Amino acid sequence: MSKLIAILAGDGIGPEIVGEAVKVLNILKNNGLDIILEEAPMGGAAIDQTGVPLPDNTLNLCKKADAVLLGAVGGPKWDNLERAIRPEKGLLGLRSGLNLFANLRPALLYPALASASTLKSEVVENLDILIVRELTGDIYFGQPRGIRTLENGERQGFDTMHYCESEIERIARVAFESARRRNKKVCSVDKANVLDTSMLWREIVTKIGKEYPDVELSHQYVDNAAMQLVRAPKQFDVIVTGNLFGDILSDLASMLSGSIGMLPSASLDSNNKGMYEPIHGSAPDIAGQNKANPLATILSVAMMLRYSLQLPDLADKIETAVKSVLDQGLRTADIARSGEKVISTSEMGDAVVAALKM
Ligand code: IPM
Ligand code: MG
């Protein structure tokens, strides 16, 4: 049976980078991959069309689909809307509406880009880290939250951080299972010296770790982990952490790999249905200029083939094609060193298609 893939281009550079990923999907389709692509509005684009960032039709399409490919959402045009109808709210609604609790964010350095990182190449050479970020809990979704007025008339903003045991258990299992297929090390990142939520987090991760005696478990406080990621990132294999810390650490880790424009991500439910998106944002400053790097989105397609469509060979092919265009010296602006020739979004997409050798 055909697999249905929902395509949500979103805002800013979203349509451009998703367009290149769709080129790749269409080549696979022409070569026998049985997929149907269906587009839907999401984020600011959906606000403009329907007044809300995640219209019911879009959510229903995503529920029905086997996988979702998302570009990026948000931009200054919608920044002054109230939080409930901001583009980001659509993204959070999709994550919780589809139960996508496990966010996999690999930070992998392609050898050809060793000099594109702001860190010394010996620090990042052969880097291969997987950040497993919990995605449907924590302070992102905790209630109560809001801005209230105190008795003295001053306003106070507040949010609630919490994690249930079951939420910690299932994300810990994803991390340990992932580590088993890699270098068998998990570092759990928390703030257990200060936060009660983190104390429970650490206790439960340690308990689940006992089920995986072949995987080495360590713990780091998030401030130390941030420092270690730039000091000696190769000490890490799998990092497992909560929603907020994972958001911050994954942006930090992206720079180890040369550019945030290189990093794909998968957000999975308990049946490996997933949403796939680059970890970078909508980059409104370069939107519509054919300048953005489409590789993170194309690599997100590879993750989709690997995790949701169970086609690891095709996923390998895409990753090999990306490696080959980088080895050929092709660079979008974000990964070019000064003086290097820069190609456009669509030229980069075409180069990957050409390298695919179907
Ligand atoms: C991310 C983004 C989102 C997040 C925003 C856009 C809501 O930063 O996917 O990392 O904070 O999770
Ligand atoms: Mg983020």
C-alpha cells in the first residue's frame, strides 16, 4: 500500500528547503518508492489562510499520514500575536497531537566540513552524537502557566516544569535502545542539584539503565554538559534530556557540525510514526532568496526513510549523496569558508539529486 507523507512547508525559508527535499522524494518515487505526497498549511502560512497555526485539516492529515515532513515555522510578521495563535504553537500542537515524545537530533560532522565549525577541527573531527530530547512534556507543556498580577500590582510570569515517571521511562528506553545500535553510552543531562523534577528524572533513568547493563550510563548537570559539549564533544555518544535542556543543547551541538543548516531531526511516537524537520528555524532574513541550505531537510527525508518507512538502504543512499556533494566542494553560504564558491538552495538540491545515482 502507498505510504502517505504530509508535506508542511511552513514559513520563511520553509517552502524553499522543503521544495528541494520534495525533489529528492520525487526521484525516489519515480524509481519505485510507493508514496503519495500531500501538502497542507501550517504555522504563519496557516494563520494567514485560516486564522490559526494548526488548522484541523492539517492535524487530521498528519494523523492519517505515515510520516510528516516539516520545513520551518514562524517569522517577525506573526511575532506580536498572542501566544495561543503564534506559529510556534502549531508546531507544539503537532508534537503533542501526534504524541511525538521522542526527538532524535543527531549532530554529525561530515569530514568535508571539519573546517566549517567554529571549533578547532581536532575537537570535532569524526563527531557523531545523538541527542534524544523529550518533546511532549516539561516546562513546554506544564500547567499552570501564565502572567499574573501580584497583590502589590506587579506582574509575574510563571511556568511549570514537571515530568511523570512514565514519561521519563519511555524516553530513557529510546535513548538506551539507540545507544545499543551505536557506541553503547548514554549521558543523561539534568539539573538534579537544584530541581526536584530533575531528581526524579535521574532516579528513573538510573532504574531503566539497569535493564541495559551493556550500555554505560553517566549523568551530567546541564550547565556542565553545555561546557563539555564545546570542550570535548567526542566524549558523548547518546545524550538524553528533557524538552527545555534538549532545545538549548541541540542548538549548541549543531555548531559542532559546521552549521545549523546541516542537522535533521526525527520526532517519533511509540510506533515510530514520525515528523521530520531540520532543527534550524525559518530564517526570515534570507527567505525567498534561494540562499538557504536544504541539506538538513534532505537529511530529514533520510531519517524518515530509516525510521518511519523502514527503508534503511534508501536512507543510506541519500546520506551518501549528501556526503558526495560536500566532498565535491559544493557549499551553500552557511557552510562556505571565505573565498569559497557559494551555490544556491536549488543548485544544492539538484546536486544531491544528481549524486543519488538511482
Ligand atoms: C526547536 C524549536 C522549537 C522548540 C520552537 C520553534 C517552538 O526551537 O524545534 O528546537 O523550542 O522546540
Ligand atoms: Mg530549538
